[in-house]
Amino acid sequence: MSSNYLYTDLSGYYDLMCADINYHAQSYGVQRLHQLFGNDGRTHLDLACGTGPHIRHFIDFGYQSSGLDINQPMLEQAKARCPEAQFSLGDMCDFQVDEPLDIITCFLYSIHYSDGIEKLKQCITSAHRALKPGGVFCFNSVDKNRIDNNLFERHAATQGNSFFTFSSAWNYCGEGEKQSLKLSITKMTEGVTQSWDDEHPMVALSFEELTKILQPCFDVHILEHDYEKIVPWDKASGNAIFVCVKA
């Protein structure tokens, strides 16, 4: 099964798959980071925006928000959720904006959808180009050297008369710039079970490597992966929030 199948044909299940995510806490936490590290502006772009839940909160916080995603079915749902926002179909590794922005976000580790280091560099360059001086590029990331292939996240949800089980896990072979995100959905309806599996290729790099790529463009602040606190990264955990400020 191709990786695109899960995100296109099953995009209607995306919000259900992410039902345990606290979008408000994530959005509010990044807004606080923007207030602390960035400027006073209110123009916002969310890369890999999916169905737009983060954008909904940024609009409610008073931002003029927009979203970019490579998946048209996702964007249709985002437009319904956030009719005030502007949405674009496109690749986050090569995008342009009409007017410079104050903050660009990329939630849910979506920065890793850049397929390879060179593509990631293009994404960072595009974000830098799109920001005003003092603007912030904020995203979360996973360090390839701290991935445990035996760990996975799982949750269940009910929709109508169907019961769903969702699971996801990082996988890294131990070398190179490729890792994968393994996803699976099981749907049970009136005793009939359907299953879908996907392994999506993603870029792998350490936080040290990522910082070296970012520093020519940004002042880089690495924080613990906690949207309710502002705490410097302890240099041990494998997940972190990067706050990158354009000089």
C-alpha cells in the first residue's frame, strides 16, 4: 500500500486518528513562545496543516492565519473548519508567500516529512525567506539517535457504529538520513474488521545536525517537548521544540 493512500483515501479518519492530541495546548504554547521570542505581529502560516485544528485556535487567539498542505482532501476539511483562513495546496519544502509573516509553525513532527536532508534545507530556506525580521519558525522534532523502535502510541475511538484502533511508531535503522513513521488503522463494524497499514518515509537527523542547518538562518532555541512549560532542552530527551528566530 502506498504511503499516499492512508493520507488521501483515509483522510476522513485523520481527526479521529488524532483525537487524543491537545491542539489547544499546543497552539497556546506556541503562541506564548512567539510572544516571548518573536515580534508583536499576528500573521501566521501553518505548514503541513492537515485539517486545520491548530489554525482554528490561532484564529481564535487573534491571528490572521493561513495553511499549506500537500493533500487536497485534508485542505477541504480545513476550509470547512476555518472559513476565515487562506489555504494553499503545495510542498512545504518549496513555498512562497505574498507578504512576509510573523510566525510559521509546523506541528506533529511534520518537519520530518521533508524527504532527505536537502529537502529539509529547502524547507528551512523557504521559511526563512517567508518571515519578517524577528519572525519565528517553530516546530517539534525527534532525534534519530534517541528513537526506540519498540515504542509505539496507541488509542481507540468510536465513530457511529464503528470501533477504531490507531497506532503509530518511529523506526530508525541506526544509520543514514532516512527514518519512517509506521501507522496502522483497524476498523471494526458489526463484526467485520478492516485494516490499513502505512510506513511513511521521513528525514532522520540528530538535534546537533538540525541545529547546524538552522543556525546560518536563525537564532535557535531548543526547548523541552512540553507545551505547558517553557523549559530549555535537557540534552537527554529525544523530542524537543525548536524556536527559530529570524535575525
